[in-house]
Amino acid sequence: MAKIEEVSRAEDERGGRGRQAYSSPRMNQISPNQAAVPITNQKTVRRRFSISVFPLLFSLHFLLIIILTAFLAIRGFNGGTRRRKFHPLHWFPQLLTSSACASAAALALLIATLHVPSKAPRIIFWLAPCLSVAASVLLLSIDSAGGLATGTLTLFFAIIQSLYGCWVTPRRSHAARILSAALLATVENSAVISAYVIVALLAGLIYSCLWIVGVGAAYETGGRFSGLFVFVLLLSLAWTMQVIKNVVHVAVAHVAYLRFSQGHTFDVQAAFADACTCSAGSICYGSCLVPVLGAVRGLARAMNLVAEDKDEFMFSCAHCYMGVADRLIRFGNRWGFVHVGAHEKGLVQASGDTWEMFDRLGMVRLVDTDLTASCCFLAGVSGGAVCTLVGGSWTLAVDKRLATSVSIYAFLIGYFMTRVAMAWPQACVAAQIVAYAENPQNPRFDSTIVDRIRQLHPPHDAV
């Protein structure tokens, strides 16, 4: 027995500080008759691999982007190519101003959400399509093939947003209730979290300035490889901004989760430190995996909704596709980031554990109909549209030839910067729902989630 206790104690020490402090009961306990040490060593090796490799890949990618940007900038400022010359004054002032506007818009939307969470969903669902229409008018006024195509798509997207906003009107009251209740978990730490969110926005702003230099030089002087250079830089922008956003998401979710589940007030500085160190591996590869799997499942849900009971051939694969998407979402979802921060799990394990809880408690429909992600997405669209109006109108007056490209790049910067700020409310809602799934009898929860579950699963639907 003494030997078994020593092995068990050694396992706990290797498990890490996060599991010692605030971990849920351990799953897959190893009996004394099993080979505990080899299995534990395999898990430790896999975890250390993910922790070290993905942050290393992210750092390597960042270094390569800096080298590529320096090469393109030097080439551009030295005269560019024979066919195209670099005009930095037609790029940098507009996009740099758009980046500053992105930071201001992100903070404005965050402050509005924090101070009036009961009205935030309605404001965002009206603001996004209105600003999208304004951006489409600007793009159509450029009077070019690219501007016409982009403006038409933007106008169509604005109509889709309006229709979606009307369709989800009955759900907005629940979204406002759950958002108001979720943000209460971070009220005591709001000043400190605000400081870290500002730091995250500054990091995004600095990277955006670097990215603007690279994408401007690549677009005008990249030659026959300009499309490839721009594509690589766009991937880098998406990954880097997602990493910054998910650092905020994991840290804030850590604080909110412990408040909901155990009533503890966790140190915000320690939460952000853990997110940047212990959880860095999961954040880096989760920033690539979660958006892709989320988009796949979102498309599957849309197809399934359109198909419903139709038997047409074009909808015959909708249910099969939905089944595949339901399996894939267990390998990476935004709800898993809560356990990544709170229990220092890997993202795949955390995503599987949380989705299993949702499935067991009949909460899958609840999380699917949650509007928090839609609100944050449309907030990003609003921030991007503001930047498009600022950068695109300026460029239209300076150099009409570049107006469409500058408008698109300004939109992307504004979108990602706003998503960084809106990671705070999204993390609070995720932490609240995951904590409820772990212990529905927790007295710290009000009736918001229970009422919504009863609404989605009325008594006559029960089996």
C-alpha cells in the first residue's frame, strides 16, 4: 500500500499546479493492477509535445513574417518592380488610421456591452447590418470591377444579417439575461481585466502596423508572387489575432469559471500568466482548429435547418454531414477553452469533456441556440465596417485604384481587433454554461439557464 501511495503522489505532482488547485474529479482512474507509470508517461510526453511545439511553430511563423515584411518593405521603398511602384502615402496613413479606429471601436463596443448588457444584443444586431449597408455603398461608389463585386457581396451580407436578426428576435431576451448574469462573475476584477484587454489590443495594434507594411508592399511590388505573399500575410493575421483573442478568452474564462463553480476570486494576473505559459500550446493550435470546426458545424446546422423534412436529392446528405460535424466538434470547440484555463487540459480533451457533459444533460440545443457568439461576430463586423468607411473613403479620395483593397484590409483589421475585445463577454458566458453543466444544483446560479432549457425541452417533448 505504501508503494501505491508513492506512485499516486508522484502522479499528482506531475499533473501540474492547475489540477492540484481547482480540478474536477479525475477521470479514467488507474487501478493498482494496471501499468500506471507507462500510461502516465505517455500522456505527459504528449502534453509536453503540444505545449512546446505549437508555441514554437507560432514563434517561428512570426519570425518568418517579420523577415518577409522586411524583404517586401525594402524592395518597395527601393522602387518596387518595373511595372508597379510602391506608394506608401496611399497605403499607410489610411490603414494606420483604420487600426486606431479599430481599437476605439472595439473599446466602445466592449464598454457598451459591459455597462448595458441587457441592451447589447439588440444594439449589435441593429448596428451591424446598418454599418454593412454603408460600407457596401462606399464600395459600390468606387466604380470598379473589384468594388462592384465586393460591394454587392457586402450588401447581400447586410441583408442576410437583417434577416437573421429578425429570425432570432425571440432569443434576444435570453441572450441579454445570460449575458447580464455571466458578466457579474468579473465585476470585482473588471479594472484589472480592462487593463489586460487594453494590453491585448495594443499587441494587436502593433502587429497590425507591421502587417500593414508587409501587405501594402506585397500588393504593389510583389510581382507575380504578390497574390501568394498577400495570402500568407492574411493567414498570419488571422492566426495571430485569434491567438491574442483566445489568450483573453482563456484567462477571463478561468476567472469567471472559478467564481461560478467554487465562489473563488482568482488572481487575474495569474490567470493571464497561465494562459500565456501553461495553456499556450492549446491556445496556439486551438486558434487554428476551433474556427474551422465551428464553421463546419455552422454550415452543417444551416444545411440541416434548410433541409428539415425535405426529401430532395440536393438535401439528402444534410443529415449525414450534420453527424460528421457533431463528431468533429468534440475535437475542438470554444467551450473547451474553459477547461483549458481552469484545469490546464489539452484542448482536444477539454472539448470532448465539455461536449460530453452537454450531451449527457441535454444541453446541446442550449449551446447551439446561444446568441453570444453571434453577438460577438456581428460586433466584429460592426468594427470592421467602421474601419472600411474610414480607410476606404480616404483612399477613394487619394488613389481610387487602391480603394477596394484598402477597404478590405481595413475591414479585416477592425473585425479582428473588435473580436479581441469581445472575448471578455464571450468567455464569461462560456464559463457560466460549463460550470452549470458540471453542477446544475449549484446555488450560485439563478433560473436563467434552467428556464431556457425548459423552454427548449417542454414536458411534452420529454421521452
